[in-house]
Amino acid sequence: MHRNPGFAIIKKRVAEKGYMTIPSNGYSMYPAIRPGDECVFKRVEERELAPGDILLFENEHGILVGHRLVRIEGAGPGRSYVCKGDTNLHPDLPVAFDSIAGKLSEISRGNGGSRRRRISNDSRTMAIWGRTMMKAPILSVLLRKWVGRLP
């Protein structure tokens, strides 16, 4: 059951068009995703999900969240997905696949227009960063301190 009526619209758009662009708000995925970045989330099949992926999902409060998948719990229809923001100290509550709208494919960053920089989620830099965050979660503590200094 979804709490946010907008989530159904987003999920339908991703399913029909294959992707959706969502502006970022907040520092939970800093520095990979920054406030103002435009994040392109693409349609994803459940069998394609893997720890390290950045997913767009509806949390238990009906809030749309983009966080990194840190583990998959269970098997079969009861499987759930646990995500965590890179700067968050604790993971989110597990979500079912029907609460996942898509998987990050690209980030657009910059001042707008043709000067925006496109960053593929499949790029070497993003892959290294994702693996680093998965293997060294203590970095979340340091990032949290760093983010606390930002305006």
C-alpha cells in the first residue's frame, strides 16, 4: 500500500517511458548526488537489482527517496530491499519491490543548459565510489561531519 498518491504516477511514468528525471533535494547521497542535481531513474526488473545500485523508492512515510541498495533480504515473493543514504548513519527500513520506482542511470549537474555535466551511473568514478561506500560504511560518519559544514 502506497501512502503517496504521486508515487503511483511516478512509477507509471517510469514503466511507460522507461525513465524519469527527478531533481535532488538534500545531502543524504553527497557527494555522489548533490542538491539541485537532476537524477535520471530508469525502469528496472527485480532480477537486475544488486547491492550498490541507487534506487528511487517510496519509504514507509510515503516520501520519495533515492538511496543506495545495501542488502537484499529473503527470497522469492517476500524479498525486501534495504537502502541507505551515503551520509546517513543507519539504513532505511526494508521496502518491497513494488515500492521501487527505478534505478539511477545518470546525473546531470551544473548551471543549466548546455553547461550541465552528465555523469553516468555506469562511469568508473561512480562504480569506484559505490564500491567504496559498500566496503567502508564508516565513511558515512566522516561524510556526515563534512555535510554538517555545508550551507
